[in-house]
Amino acid sequence: MMNAPKNLKRQGRRLWEDIVNGWEIQPQQAILLQDLCESQDRITQLSAILRSEGQIVQDRFGISKPHLPDCF
């Protein structure tokens, strides 16, 4: 079994383990799998920000605009 990269958070690590335990992953596929799991971590992080702060925010002039979290 391939060990999960150390930089993965809880959701990414869970996805890694589910895939590695259910499929035979070739070494060259591990890079793509890592990208997928890191993306899952980012989705989880951004979803939490949008849930707490909302999808629409006011700019400094009081104009409503889509919320674009700073972690991009």
C-alpha cells in the first residue's frame, strides 16, 4: 500500500486511503492521485469559508460582489 503524502489534510487523506485500498495504483498515477486529494482538501477549506462568510460580500464601497476567498 502506498502511504499518503504528509501534506494532505483529513479529507484528502481519507480520499487517498479509499482509493489506494480499493484500486491498484501504479507509481506514475500517484502524482495525479495526490493532485486529486490536494484538490479535495482545498474544496473542503473553501466550502467552510463560504459557509461561514457567505457567497456574497460587500466591498469597501458597500457594493455586493462574489466572495473570492484569499486562499487562491
